Amino acid sequence: MWETVSAAVIGTSHRDLNGVCQDRCAVLCTQQGDRQWLAMFVADGAGSAPMAEVGAELAVTAALSFVESLMGRVEFGLSDNLAVELVKDVRSSIYLEASRSGHSARDYACTFLGLLSSELGTLAFQVGDGGIVIDSGDSMFVAIKPMSGIYANMTHFVTEEDAIDHLVCEFFPNIAQRAAVFSDGIQRLAINMDSNTPHEPFFSSFFDVLATIKPEKRNQLQGALESFLDSDQVNERTDDDKALALAVLRV
Amino acid sequence: MSESEDFDQIRFACNDFAMNAEPRCPCLLLLDVSGSMNGKPIDELNAGLDQFRDELAGDSLAMRRVEVGIVTFGPIETVTPFTAAAAFSAPHLQARGDTPMGAAILQGLEMLEARKAEYKANGVPFYRPWVFLITDGAPTDEWKRAADKIREGEDGKKFAFFAVGVEGARMDILQELSVREPLKLYGLRFRELFQWLSASMKSVSQSALGTEVKLTSPAGWASV
């Protein structure tokens, strides 16, 4: 089973502006029969979209329900198709809410990143910026090349008409021993941008704690991650919202 | 909550290396603070260091990438262990003592090697370090070993060593110490020197790792 923790914390610029954190994240450890599954999701609401935090929340919630229903299936493949199916569910959930409340889907604009892993392998997928780092036993790597729009400060959102065209998927044949999914607020700290490699010391400080945590201390993890994400040392480096989901496989 | 319970709290803590994935650009200053530097020269050197700090502070990339270390001689003292430019405050140096330049170079280069080992251990890439020696005299100790180390380091591209002679410096000895041509400071133009140094550090810190940066001419403050 994986030891997990996740948290989303408002950035200093948003705190000053409107006090709303537009990042969301979730981790789920679940089972399909005897097989254990890890699911991790992060959505980063667009600063320019008025309902962005609702969009991010809907995205993560829809993804979790997708995984829960997936566990009822006898068989499914870890493929691009599965990621497309999941992202379509995320989109329907947002489009439904938009039409129900008289908004446009664009008002809910958010990025979306996901990871599914079991002994069958690991599927990573994302629309927009943010990052996914995986260690399947040999070394830590960035699962998907960072993406941006035509301009440096432009990204893609799961709410766009052609979101599926911007969905990038990667399949890895091994189970994720250690994994992290995070929004772009963390990207600058966690990735060596020149070489597109994970900055290992950053992740090690979290993975080491998760790998050795005692059961009675688990309830402290979330608070500890929130404190870290809201610490001066993080806020000095980024004023953006930041979401970070982490998992370490323990045998 | 008792102190021991508090100590047991789960914390996610990151050191500076874990928090900053930027490649580092170390700059080691070996500064002569012997008695002969007393008065105007040491004042101007201090003003130069202040300027150095301010110029680095004005460049956000340099702030994240440049690290400064300072060893003074005589006597030999590590005034500033390698420190991120963001946390660097210029020391106020006082002139006294003799000129144990040879031993100071060796100590500085050891400090540099130790820092490089830390970069490696923490997975932080780094640029070729710069070592900058400034003196107004001649070594009062044995300096041949230091010269060998400098030659070795330059040959192995382990660092770039620059020697600057202030009025009164034994340029002939600097010539033997340094593989690169030593520079002769005009008067007490320490501020111009440090302006040039910070501009050079900025160029290096903006360059791709492993590429040679073309240096601007030091003509504003020194002659070769």
C-alpha cells in the first residue's frame, strides 16, 4: 500500500487579491479485487477564470469518482483511451455545472494532471502546466515533458474545446514506487528546468518522511505539508497557489 | 504540549539545496588584508564589496545562482563561507598582519572543493567556479605549492583563477602564480573591479552550463 499525503495552499499573490486558493489535489489508494491502485490528481484553476476554483474542485472530484467506478470493472487497460475517458468525464462534469448555473465552461478553466498506478504499470497524463515525477525503482524522472501554449505564459486548460488534443499521456510498465503530482507553483522548485529532470533533493525530503512514517503519526502529514507549502522558504520562491500530492509504496 | 512531543512532530523541511534547483555559480574571493592595505585601500575594498553585493542583488537569476565565499589573509580567515548571493552580506574588513598568500590560496581552494562536493551530494549542477585573488604585496610564505594547485585546477578546468595586483603588488610573482595574465588595478578602482566582477558573474549565471562565456574587457579598472 502507498503512504500518501496531499495539500493545496494559497499563494501570497492570491491571498492579497481575493483570498481564494484555485489549486486542488487528491490522492486515493483503492482496490480492484486484490489489486491495489494509486490515483493522484491535481487541478490548477486559471487566475483569469471567475469560477476557477470550482472548476478545479469539480475536476478532481470527477476524476476520483471515475476511479471508484473503474474499480468495479473486471478489466481495463492503462492506455491513452483510459486517460481520454477520464478527462472526458472531468469535462462533462464541468460543462454540466456550467450549463446548470448559466456560466460558460471557460469560466471554470483549469489544468488537469493525473496518475494511475498498480502492478500493471503506471499511466501519467496531463493537460496544461504542472508536473508529474515518478520513480519506478531505478531513478526519478519527469513523466511528461513540460508543456506550454504558444507563448511562455500561456497554458492549456481541460475546459478548452480541443482539450483532448492537448492531453499528453505516458505509460510506464512498472508500478510507481514513489510519485509526485504538482501544480506549476511547485514546478519551479521541483524541476531542473534546463535538463527537465526532477530536483531530487526536493522530493527526497518528502519521500523519506513518507517511507518511514509511523501509523500513529499519519494524521500529522497533511498539516505538515500545508505548513511547508505556506512556509517563507516556499513563498520566497513563488507567489502562486501550490498543490502537491505525494505517494511512496511501502511493502 | 511538552517539548519532547513537539520535537516528535512530523515536519517537512528542506535545506537551501533542496529548495533551489538552480545551478550554482561559486565565486571565491581571496583578499589581502595585510597591514599595507590599511587606510584608503581597505576602505575602497570594503566599498567595492558593498557594491558587489548590491549589483548581485539587482539580478534575480544571479541571486539564485551565484554563491560567494571570502578568505582573507593575514592572518588567514574564512570571513564568508560559501553563501547564496541572496543571503550574502558584505563583510567589513580591517587591515592588519602579514601576507600568507600561499596558505590562503590553498585554504580557499580546499573550501571550494568541499563546496563542490556538497553540490554533487545534493544533485545541484554548477558552473566552473571563479577564484579572484586581490593583493597589494608579495607572499610572506611558501607559495609554489599554491601555484602548482592553480595550474592543476586551470588545466583540469576545475576553476578559473584571476589575480589582481594593487599598487605595490609583486606582479612578477602573480605572473608565476596565475596561469591567466594577472591584472594590475588602476589606482584604487575597487568599485569598478567589483562592478566588472558582478557583471561577469551575471553573464556566467545566464549562460548554459558547460559553455565558455566571453568576458568583457577589464580596461575600465585594470591593465594587463
